Amino acid sequence: MSQTISVRHDERTTDLPDGSTAIQALKALEAVRGQVVAARVDGAAWDLDRPVPDGAEVEPIYADTDEGRAILRHSTAHLMAQAVTDLFPGAKWAIGPPIEDGFYYDFDVERPFTAEDLEAIEARMHELARERQAFVREEVSHDDALAEFADQPYKREIIALVDDGRIVSEVDVAADAGDGDAAPTFTVYRNVRVGGDGSVEVAWSDLCRGPHVPSTERIPAFKLLRSGGAYWRGREDQPMLQRIYGTAWESRKQLTAHLEMLEEARKRDHRRVGRDLGLLHQPEELGPGLSIFLPNGALVRKQMEDWIRDETLARGYLPVYTPHIAKEDLWQRSGHLENYAELMYPGMEVEGASYRLKPMNCPFHIMAYTSRTRSYRELPIRISELGTVYRYERSGVVNGLLRARGFTQDDSHIFCRDDQVVDEVVACIEFARDLYRAFGLGEPSRVAVSTRPEVKAIGTPEQWARAEKALEEAAARSGYDYEVDEGEGAFYGPKIDIHARDAIGREWQLTTIQVDFNLPERFDLSYVGEDGAKHRPFMVHRALFGSIERFFAVMVESFNGAFPTWLAPEQVRVVPVAADFLDYAEEVGATLRAQGVRVHVDASDDTLGAKIRDAQTSKIPYTLVVGGAEAEAGTVAIRPYRGDQRKDVGLATFVAEVTEEIAARRTEPHG
Ligand SMILES: [Zn+2]
Ligand SMILES: [Zn+2]
């Protein structure tokens, strides 16, 4: 019992009695400076009350970090599952991972949960949290785990998956697979009530990898949000479970701010704003995930398309147009039928051949590249298209324009030499930065390099290492603090994702830049080198908006429909105070129209008040009110959607201001 263990943090080392826990080590090292939820011991996430091994390196995981919040949220999911089990005896529970901003847990219950159920479950969670239950980790053998969860079929299935060596990352369950032939060890976490007399009672248990917070005391603020059906393991041939979503935060203040943001997001939903402003029409007749851009939406979209077309041409891209369908052979050769078939629509039989709608543009751009022999002197060749693609998203997951069945990518494929990859990727990142600035999203909020996936990846480790290095070098050269998302690359190569934040603080992944060594092989791409021999080019896929529709939806929500003047479908509305001044209003309209301004003169019989209100609810950047005094003096009274009203402004002055604002593509109005 006189043994000591040695632990390290930063540059400091301390000795502790054997069996000391992570939290004791952190306190001894004076490493705790805030609300700590777990530790990291030799790189592995670790429960605070778990003993640390000798010689370990110990770091705190704070509640106000992404990692800390994920642990807090996942612990709250356990608490929720306990409450559900209390209130719905016989419920079977499946999995409950943390997700962005929250958590969920899936249950097999007799009927879907109602709003009242969610209230009752949340109330029960508060009761349980007040009991100051501990989360206690226990290692159990394979057979004991099976016996303990004898009446929990999903847990038994997870154990079977581990047995098969198929620890599935999509099922965030886990356990330790063990090394080689050794039997896997499972970890079980128990929600334990500790009585005043020191008695302990196990209230609920789950098969889980952990870690968790040590006690429900460290779950300061949570809220259940909604419920809905979800297939076990995401597969339609599996049972339908009932999923409850919730959120949890390190403080009540953070929770309140998050709930306010969700309420604001609900008000700004692009489907709602799109309908109110005549931007979009999503009738049931079309089917889920398919939309019509009405004239107002189409005018905004045209600005986006014009911008990207002009900029790609200016940056040396070559435009192409390609068909929407192609023979199945093409999709066979590209590997899409092998790797992507579940997101493709079924074949169409024509004259003995089967055709498919395109889920991606890549094979067509490859056909453009292979239309003739290429020389090293021509490279890089940047093929570009606004290419509409169709993907079979399940009706349960489609979400307006954010996740649609048909959408248009600002898609480009860059064919280049080995020594050109980094420059090309840097140029793509800078292009994306310019795009976010132009469309009012500010600077990218996150640049991430995604590396080789563990499960499914083609190509040699050397190819991956080279491509990953090129992407990291490009990310570093572009000056952003990039992050590395281990294992998040596509199966055919690593990628860079660029995110931006909208006006209410939500982060959206928009741009993707991928390096591909699969398709150049499959299509035997080549160029003639300086040495006269054939060489294999690299291929970079990139979409900057990502999907035009999705980016459009993000803008609608970010601006809440009040687009900057250069993007607004109607930029100026002219409102005569009475019918007598309609002639002057028309003259003002004609003057603006001649300068390319999108203007409408309100000639309706409505009252002045009603006309002004309509212009305001339509979120038109400028409303010009004109009457006798204005007609006499050749002026206008300006009521901007944002900013101060101005009277007696010369028409020529206003025309000069608004045309300058549009030409400069300002995202903030004057004044
Ligand atoms: Zn857990
Ligand atoms: Zn592509």
C-alpha cells in the first residue's frame, strides 16, 4: 500500500498514492482552472474518478470546450434513458451519442413519444439529477455483458457486432475490442444512487465506452427538444425506433442563449421565409426534396450564378455543359454503381441500354479532359460547370433546400501535375474566401483537413500521405488555423472543408476541395510530359458554394430574407403618395431601370400606409416615397429597410448612391 504513482501535466510531475484518480492527480498538479468534466490520460478520454496508471500524462477536459460539452451531453443522454426506463417500463434502449449542440437516445417503445411525454421525461430527469447520482464505470466480461443485457436486444446486437470484429463507428457504442485473439472487454456505466448512510443502489446501466461526468451534479443545464422515428442503425430493413433529441450546456446562461438561437432559427427557416417572400415553391406534387425557384428567388440565384461564372472565367477556368443522364457503363467505370448506388436513382431503359441520372458531374468533366491528348504545357486544366445532380435522399432526411434530391453544384475539376496541386488548392481556398466575403458571410469560421478513413479507403498509404501533406501545406499557406479531422476523408482521397458562420452564429459547411487519385486511375487519365512519356495527372474536385440551393437557403436564413441590395430581387420600390403623382413615380422608376436597378412602381389603389407596409414586409432595401414636393424639386424621400429615413434627396444623388452600392456588391447598406 506504500506504492506511489507518478503523473505529469505540462512540465510538472507529482507522485501520488497508488490508486489515485484522475481528478486527484489534476488537483495535485493544480491543473484545474474551471469546470472540469473528464480527463485525458495518455491521450485517452478518461473518467475523473478512474485511477490513473503510473507514469501517466494527465490533462483536464473542461466543460466549455467541444470535447467537454460532448461528454456532458452524452452523460445527459444516460440520464434521459434512465428517466424513460422509469416512465416506460419495458422500453428497450439502443444508442445515445452526443451530436452537434446536443444529444439523442433511441428507444424501442410501444408508441411514439408525445410532447407531454417529453415534458414528463424532462421533469423526471430533473428529479434524478437532484439525487446527485454517480456515473460509475465497470469492466465486465463478454458473457457477463450478454447476461446483464439479456432483455435488451439492441445491446446484445452491439455485443455481437463487437464479436464479429465489426465495431461500427456509426454506432457509437462501444467497448474495447481487445487485442488480437483476446476476448473483448466491455465497459458498463451505472447510474448509482448514493444514500445518506453511504448505501449504494444501481438505478440504471448502459453498455458504453465512456467517459462520463462523475455525477449528475455536473449536468447544470439541459432541455429536451423533440422526438421522431429513426431506424436502428439507420437502415430501413431494421426496426423503427423513437429518437428523443435534447441539448445540454455547461451553464444555464449558455442553454438560454442556445434556445433563443433555435427560436430565431425557426423564425428564419428558409421554407417559411421563402414562401412569405415569394422566393420558393415546394408543392407536394413535385415530391420531397424538390423545389421551384419563383421569380424573386430566381433573381437572387441569378446573381449567385453570374458571380461564380464571371469569377471562374476570370480565374482561368474553362466552361463546359454536360448532360443530366448517361449510360450505365460510365457509372460502372467511375465506380459510382459500386460505391454510390444507394444514392442514385434506378436505371431508365432506352433502346436496349440503361441510363442513369447523374449524382455527380465528375465523369463528364473527365470526358471533357479526355476529348483529346493533353500536354504538360496545358496543365492545370480547370473544367467548370454549374452542374445539376440528383441524389436519392430518403424522404425522412430531406430538408428543404438544405438537403434536397436535386441540386446544382458550382462544380469544377482541376487536372494538374504533382507539383501544381498545392498551388491549385491554395487558389481554391482563396476563391472560397472571396466568395464568402461577397455574399456577406465574412471570413471562414473553420478550415478542416479530413484524412484517410479507417474503414473504406482505396489507394496506397503513400498516395494518401502525399495528398494529405499537399492539403495541409495548402491550408497552412492560405493562412488559416486549420484543424485535422482524422478519418473523415472520402474513400477516394482526403479533402478540405471550409465552414462559415451565419448571422445567428450557426456554422455551415459549404466549400469542399478534394484530391482524388481514384478516378485518374479508373479512367486511365494521362498527359504527355516534357520527357515525351505519358504521366498520370492529379484531379482536384471542388465546389465553393457547395450546392447553390443550400447556400441560397443559408443566405435566406442568415439575412432573414432581407438581402443586401445587390442580391435583392426587388432593389427599389417607388410609392406615390396619391394617384396624382404616379407620373413622377414612373419617371423615377424609369430613371433607375435605365441604370440597371430592379425597381417596381406601386400603382395600386391601396392607401399610402398599406403600400409602405407592403414594401417593408417584402424587405425591399429602398422605398422611395414621392408626392407634390418631390415632383416639383426632382427629389425623393428615402425609407430604407435598414437605417435612417432621408428627405429631399436629389434623384440623381440617390441613383448614384444605389448604383455604386450595387456595383460594389456591398453587404452593408449606406449610413
Ligand atoms: Zn455512455
Ligand atoms: Zn467531382
